[in-house]
Amino acid sequence: MPVQELSPDRGDASGGESPSSRDEVVVAARRAVAAAEAASEAARSHPSTPSAVKERIARSLEESRAVLQYAESTPMRRGRQSFAEFTTLLGEEVQQAAEDSMTEAKHAAERTLRQAKSLIEDHFHIDEAFRMLGPLRQDDNLARDIHDWFNLIALIPVNYWNFRNWSCLVFCSDMVGLRFHSVTELWHGEAFSVFWWITLAYFIADTTWMLALPNCVKSPKVILKHHVATIGYIFIPKLRPEHGWLMGACMIVEVNTWFLIARRALNKRGEKAFNTGVSLLKSIRVMLVSTCFYISWFLIRLVIYPYLLVVIIREYFKEWDKVGTPFNVIAITPIIQCVFLYLNVKWTIDLVRSKMKGRGVRVSLAWIVLEKAAYSEAWRRRL
């Protein structure tokens, strides 16, 4: 029996549902079958119709019925055919374009899930799935290269004069004898004045450099805000020299900063140690700098900085008792230290997660669930 031809304002042959409430592909297939049957009837009613035309019309009718049968037998999702199935019917080119769009959506969802660009991406080769692929290969940027070498040279006297204010031998003997002095006891501050002026000069010079050549770093606004805050922060020990240890302890992180910059400046091509084509000397240098970077990162950012927060809070309450008010000169230091600690923990999580992903390891089941959810949401929105 011929299939009844449908029009946009009429119901279909199965009982009155409008095309808007039925699967569009099924409706289109039924229309194709109806048109093919009408053409077949017209061809049979005219004896002069060539047999070749009749055969092709019959073939078209057969193919139309096959498409209709497939469309009606395919399970429907939420009352309509899936986007993937529909693009398959349209052809390989449309299907490939759809798959490319889905891949783009997946990457966008993963990037949105991470919410913010991490410091790790400025120094390591990170793909869209946040897998660490190795050292970051640097592009040609003379301003950045000169700025990197300025930091590598300028940070040497900053770190040197910082350590001149600490009882390093006492600290080493404590490690051997398992005795521990507090951070305030290890600080003697004999060279604090020189250390303070060198540090101030470094931050002013670096700030001026970035204002003149903002393309020397990837995030000039963020670093400029950091430098301005740091310049204001170091005036606390300048006004109260008894808190000089606070500046010295926080500035120890510049040791790790030096190795962080050295990883980039001394390995612009992003080569991996002991790989084919990498000389033994360069491999040893890359491995040495990388090892010192990781050791100083975890020791300073995850051990010293949390310990400093405890010491700072203790000193804050001492200052409170001394001046008789919670609003004293070091009241802001616990808050700033918490911000530093938060950033250190966040960057460490990014570093570890990207490293583990690069080796095919998931950090946790929770992250897998989040990735799957983001992937499904991206598909749903695209469809």
C-alpha cells in the first residue's frame, strides 16, 4: 500500500502526529517513499515510459523503503534521532565536520573545567588535556631572553645577601644533630640593610623593565601586581627591623625562581636530557637544573612556607600583646602568607597532575568523573 504523502500542516500516515512532534528523518524518509511510489505509478500508467526509466524508479523506491525501515527501527533518543546518526546519513564529509566540532568542544570543556591558566603552562609543554609533554620549546623573543638573563644575574646577589643574614652553619648542625632552632633564632640580620636595598633595587628595575617591554613576560599585569605588592610588603621589616626575618624567609623562594627561569633560558629548544641528539654535557646540565628546581620547589613552597605561616601567626599574636591592639604593623602578613600558600599548593597540584597525566596516570577517580561530565556536557550542548 502506498505511503500517504505528508505536508507540513498534515498528520502522517500513522495517525495524526505533526512533523514537529515526530522524528524529522523518519518524516523525510516517508515523504521520499511516497514520492517514489507516485513516480512508479505514473511510470506504469504510461506505456511509452522507457523500461530503463521504470527500472531506475523501482530502484529508487526500493532504496527509499530501506531508508524508511532503518529510520523507524533505530532507537530514538528523547524523541529524535541522534546528531551522529543523522550526520552519517548525510555523508562522510558532514560526519567528519561534526566529529571535529565535538573534539573542539571537548577541549574547550576541559580548559573551562580548569578555569584559569596555570603558571605551569608558562614553563612546561602542556597539551589541551593538561598532560605534561616535557620542557616548553621557546619561540624567538629577544625581549624575553634578555629579561630572563637579567633575572638570572640579578637574583644571584639577592639570594647571596639573603643567606648572609642567616646562621647557615647552625642550621646545618641542627640537621646533623636533629636539633632545631626557630626561624627567628636562625636570623641574625647582620647584612639586612644591604639585602633590603638590593632587593628593592631588583624589584624596581624589574618593574620598570616590564613597563617598558611588556612582551618580555607572558603575564605582565599579574607580575606587575605581584611586584608592587612585594615592594609594599618589604617596607614592613624596613620600618620594624626586628621582623627582618620575615622578609628573608619569604625571599628564599627566589632560589626556586632562579631554577625555574634557568630551565627555560638554558634549554630554549625544550630538549629532554639524554635523548637522541642531546649532548652529554647538556643532558647533565638539564638534569641538574631540573633536579634542583623540583627539590627547591617542594622544600620551599610546601615545607618552609606552611611552617612560616605558623611562625607568622605566632608573631602576630605577640605583636598584639605588645601594642595592645590586633590592628598592628604585621596584621596583614598572615593574610598575604595564606595567599602565597594557596598559590603554591595550586601550582603544585597543577605540576603533579600534568606530570602524572603525561605518563598516562589519572590523579583520582574524581577527576575522571569531572572529565566525563564535561565531555558529555559538551556533546549535549553541541547537539
